[in-house]
Amino acid sequence: MTVVRLYTVTVLAILLAACAAPPKKPSIVPAADRFEFSGRIGVKYDGKSFSGNMRWRHVGAHDEIRLYSPLGQTVASLRSEPGYAELLTSDKQRYAAPDAEQVLQQVLGWHLPLAGLPYWVVGEVAPQLLPLKIEFNEQQRLGELEQGVWRVTFTRYAEPVQGGMPDRLTMKYGDIEIKLVIDAWNGVAQEEVAPVVDLPAGELP
């Protein structure tokens, strides 16, 4: 066998092995009190709509959520902690409110159900909200859930080798419909905390 042919066979073997290797689970398994993911979001509300990309970092009672246009431009950046939430927009405007849901509704005209969503995205029932309806799918995972005023449908879960977390959810309340697709989880260590940083007016991180 010539050197060139041996090299070609070796490279092909490496590529095939890489393709066959299953995706790895997140290095730190996401939990309701700490996670970070990137994904896509679509919202219908009051006869209007928004779609784009999303990144959410959640550690304890601290949140950092960034919304992007489909082309990657920052639409809004939210940081919140107990008793205070701040939203920075792409037109260099800063808004503040006592909680994240309030400032999102004030500025965007819709809000994420942040009281329950940290639990729903990891496939759990939010313990502080009364469940009005719980249905499980054939794999005994949450299929549909009603908590508070929201109806949540768990459309799809990732494969077990990828962590088995929900990766498609639909949330409905009144005329608001939010579809969330989780593309990638990133590990967040238990001791990490992301406090709100007082940024100069108009500066997006």
C-alpha cells in the first residue's frame, strides 16, 4: 500500500469514527436552579409576532436573557435579580422595573412566564405554582401541563445521549403563544452567580 493511499484510508477512518460518535451530554447537567442555553423563539401576541434567537443564563434568582434578530443583531438584553430587572434595547434605551416579566411586558408587549419557565425547560413541574393539569407522554415525561395561567406543551425531547431535556416547548396564555426551541445547553457551575451589572446608559454587553 502506498503512503498516499495509507494516509487517505487513515483520514477516512478518523472521519467515520467522528461521525459515528454520539453527542455528549452537557458537562454539567442543567437543573431548574442553574442552566444556560441558546435557542430560537417565536412569539405571537396582540396580532403581532416576533421571531429570533435567544440565549438564557439562569443561576438561582439571577437571570440574563438576550434576544437576537434572525440575522444576529441584539434586540434586547435583560438582567434581573430579586426586586430589580433592567432591559437594554438596540436603540440605546434602558428600562427598569421591579421584576423581569413586568419590564418585558412594558417594552416588548409580551413576557416570558419566568415564574415557571426555569422548571419547564428542564422538564419539571414548577413547585410554587398550582398545577391545574398534568399529562405524561408514552415515555412518562411531561407531555402537557397547565400551571398558573399558562398551558405548556412539551413537543419534543432530546435523545438520552444528549441529556434527554425538552428541546421544543409551546406556551399559551390568552392571545400570547410562545414557541421555544432549545439548540444547545451549556454547563453552569453551582457556585456561579450572575449579578446585575449597572451598565452605562445605552451600552449593550
